[in-house]
Amino acid sequence: MTTAGKRHDYGEAISARIDALAALSCDPGKLTRLYLTPSHRRAADLVLQWMLEAGMTARVDVVGNVIGRYEGAWSDAPALLLGSHIDTVRDAGKFDGNLGVVTAIAVVAKLQASGQRLPFAIEVVAFGDEEGVRFASTLGGSRALAGTFDAALLDETDVDGQSRRQALIAFGCDPTKLAADARDPTQTLGYVEVHIEQGPVLEAKDLPLGVVTAINGARRGTVTIAGVSGHAGTVPMSMRRDALAAAAEMILAVERIGAGNNDSVATVGRLEIANAGTNTVPGQVSFSLDIRSPVDARREAAAKKIERAIAEIATRRHVTAAVAYTYEAPAAACDRALSAKLGAAIAAQQLPVLHMPSGAGHDGMAFRDKIPFAMLFVRCRGGISHNPAEFADVADIDAAARVLEHFVLALAQDAKLS
């Protein structure tokens, strides 16, 4: 379904600002904007300027997030958080994260231009550390707002040996005041983020927008297979304990189980062969394992099936296999009430409503069990993300902005009636 054929003032203005942000990079000729770097500082200053122009007060908080506040009808009104992140991966696309920040600012600017004050404040947040590229941990900015940032992470160092604490101070932040910016759940209506899908589902269904049901939880680890190395010419096929052949069968089992587990996915993205040689039967192989699902119980069930399949294959092929998990994050379900309002806002634009999980992680995960959150996905061409080819059409961006505006006004109307 196309959203073309009409004026797209929202989308064109938002796209122009995304282009302006894309020019702020650590690397000439490509977009790389890492947390607390000079390019991040320039982006933060530009976003702060846009927030001020939109009628907000604005500041950089203790972890480098840019926060703009558009006051409600009264000074102590609770706040609705809108936004996304402005840090990027290396050689990134320009829409990931930036789209959500600029769209939120555009909606607030329209409220300000029409003189509207709502029963709640709107705070637009440009998180600085979603990607986790410069430092090993992720979601640092959103965890600080959620009140779950681990102060021990201030001692994390980047590849140059600079600690997160040192980088924050150089950025102009005071990491000793971490607790100051944690949101009070009783004064926070929720967090809503507009984001490109980063996948091919919306495009395949010819839809511009989708409502996220949950952010998938993930379990990651490594499978190590030990067989017996031998000469490719002298060891009979029937007597081999080939670790690579066993790994190949295991990898196909991972694919099969992932495909049959209802919204779950399972991926092997890395394969390593020890002492590999053209004329050698592989004796030791390891491969990565990534299992994701929007429901924790389904992810656990998939993991158990995969472990059983690996054990069965190992026994049959006379090798040993060990599964070691190194990372686990629970699924984060989107708030049903906020999601329903997003769906109603899409329907109000005469567009079909698709509900779908997010396979990628987002800042909303940090608010799990803290404050309600919801997400609106925007179609991206080819499902490509984290890549310079990343692209969202002006018409789709315009539709997302109109949906977000409708959502905010509907939420305000409900608040007035309650």
C-alpha cells in the first residue's frame, strides 16, 4: 500500500533534518556517530536547537541524552516521553534512531505553532547510547532514565582506554548525579518511539506502518564441537569423527527449529574451524547461536529443542558438543493500551493496522517493568538497516508523523475526559 499522491509537509521537513544529522559524523564520507564523541556533541547541540525552536526547554542530561520538555497545561503535569537515539553504528544508515527523534520534535513543533497545551507535558528524548559501539554495554541512556543504569559501567573503557566516566566529563556531564534523571513512574505516562522496521515484513505486506507488540528477548552463546582431526585421504568415511560435518547438521537443525517456533528466530552467524586445512578432517569447530522471541517461554522452548538436537547429533556422529550461553535479555512487551491507541491512530489515517514483534533491540527495552512503552514501525526499503543503503520514503515518514500527532491528541482527549 502506497502513501504517495498527496502533500507530505511533515515527511519532507523531517527528511531534511535527518539529512542534516547525517552530515555530523566521525568519519568523512560515511555516517559514524559514536557516543560522547565530537560528532555526537555536534548532533546533540543541533537537536537541542531544534527543541528550543519547537517551544521546548532543553538540556543535556548526566549521561549525554538531549531532553526537551514541552510543558503541559499546568506545571506539575505528568510527562509523555517521545524519542529515540542519535548515536549510530559504524558506516551507518541515517534513519535508524534519528527518525524517531526528529519526528517527535516535528509533532511538538506543530502543537506549539497552534498554541496547544495538553493535560500532560511532552518530553522528547534523544538518547546518546543505544547502539553500544564505543563501550561494550548498550542502552546506557535509556537505562539512566529508567533508573537501572549500573554505576560500575562508568569504568568501562573504549578501544583507546578512555573510561565512560572520563568521556562523560569531557562531554560536559556530571556522572556523580546519575540518580537525578531517573524517571518517576508516577509522573510518567509512558514512552513511545517511532523507528524504521529494520526488516522486510512491512515492505513484503505493502504497508507503511506497523504497531510493535514486543521487543524480542535474546539468548546468545557458542556451540563447541570436538571430534578427531585426521588425514583427508587416509581416514575412511565410516570411521570419521568429523566436527565440521556434525556442525553442519546442527546448524540445519537450528534453522529448522527456529522456523517452526511461532515468531521466534534462531541464527548461526559465525563458524570457526580450528586448524583448518584442505586435506584435513576437521577436529574442532565452534559456531555462534542466537535465539530470539517476543515471548520468553517460547525462546526457552526453542533453546531446549536446539540443545536436544545438538546432543542427539553429537551422539550419533561420535563427537562431543558443549553449548555455553554468554548473553540473555528478557523479552519486553509493549503496553497494550498505548499500542491500541497507536493502532487506532493508524486506522484514523485510513491505513491497515499490522501488529508485529521487533526482532531488534530498542531503548524501550530499558523501561520494561518500569514505565509503559510502545513503538511504531516505519517501512524501510529492502528491510536494510545499519547500512548506508537504509531508506525510508518521505510519504511513509509523513504518515508516521501524522499517526504520532493523532496518538498524542487522542491521549490528551482521553486525559481530559478522565
